[in-house]
Amino acid sequence: MRLAKCCAVGPVLLIAGCPLVQPGGTVALFFDFDAGTQNWEADVSDYGEEQEDIIDFEARIDQLPDELDTNNRGYFVTSSNRSDDLFAFLKRQVGPLQGLTPETAYTIQYTITIASKAPSGCFGIGGAPGEAVYLKAGGSSTEPEPLAPDENDFIGLSVDKGNQSTGGPAATVIGNIANGQLCDDPENAPYVSITRIGNHAEPVTTDAPGNLWLLVGTDSGYEGVTTIYFERITVVLTPVEDVE
């Protein structure tokens, strides 16, 4: 069993998987996937039912790539965007155990570190493998989960995360997965750790028991394979009445 790791956030320390409740009800959560899934679940949506066998979706805790020069693990997520609109995501429910209160609106700030092998400035089918794969983060009182196929055999999502470069009530674009490296040899591009920081555009209200769902994922316009490792996620939830 791996020991929980610590991460400095301002003047305080956050321990992986442990909440920090600050004065005013602000809750800070830190997840280091070297310690395992920590109850984050992976799934995929926005594709045709007939494409289910060819999107090649996989998700698991795995060793980070050798070029990152670390023995740590991350949450490996890979998929092939056959629908030109695939959404591969992680979700996790948080609530009173983490310090949230019932029927309270919270703003949500994310700091997400991923390992990406998508160079910057490349061309690809439908869009760039880096800039056209949008990293989204948000939340909802409703569980984000794939829906049953509709009349067009399309498998959508139970919450509105927007579409590609556009966000929705449940998710906001906070960047893309382009890793800043030159597009010299895309087939053999190395993984690079990158960090994206952003605020979900809309406050999220906990349900009657005090729960809400966190949501992060990639909304892809690139019609190819996207593989990333989520390394760490820090979430700060602040009650709306405490926001200046």
C-alpha cells in the first residue's frame, strides 16, 4: 500500500485524499493518483452505439511514462475519437465527509496536472491532436454518466458539459492538452507534464444530503487516439456567500 503524499497549496499542506476545511466553509481537496483512484471513476460518452467496439476506451492506474523520470503512477485514460466528439472523463462524488454542507452553492477551482504526448502546432484529422482536445472541469448535483442510446443510437451524457470548445453548466474549458513541444516527430513525441488551472463558470449546488459530483475530462475534436495520464487534481470549493 502506498503512502499518501502531500502537496503545498499556499501556506497549508494538503494530504492526498484528505479534505482541508478552511474558515468560511471553503473546502480544499488534493488527489495524487500515485495513491490510486481515490474513488474517481472513468467513463466515456458522446459516440454512436455502433462505435462502442472501436473507440478503444481504457482507463486504469498505471506507471507514468519513462521520460517523466519518476516512479509515480497516474490515471491512464485512452480512447479513439471515432465520433468526432468523444468525451472521456473522470468523476467523483464529494459531500459531508469532505466538509460540504447541504443545499449550498459552491464555486469550484481546479488545478489539474496531466502527462500529454500531444505536441503544439500539429495538424490532424478534424483538428490538432493537442489544441483540438479540450480539457474541461466542472461539477453537478446530478451524477455524470452515459445515457442509454437515443433514437439515433447516440450515447450522450446525463449532464450538459457543452461541446468541444464550448462549455456547459456542468463543465468549463480550462485549456487543451497541447504540451508545448515542437511538432517535429509527432509519432515519437515524448510525454510532458503540464498543468491547467481554471474556475468552473457556474456555481454548483449540493443536493439535500450535501453531495455533488466533480467532473474532469477531454472533449475531443481530433479524430484520432488521445492518451493522457492524470497525475494530480486539486479542487477548491468555496461557498458562494463567501466569495467576494
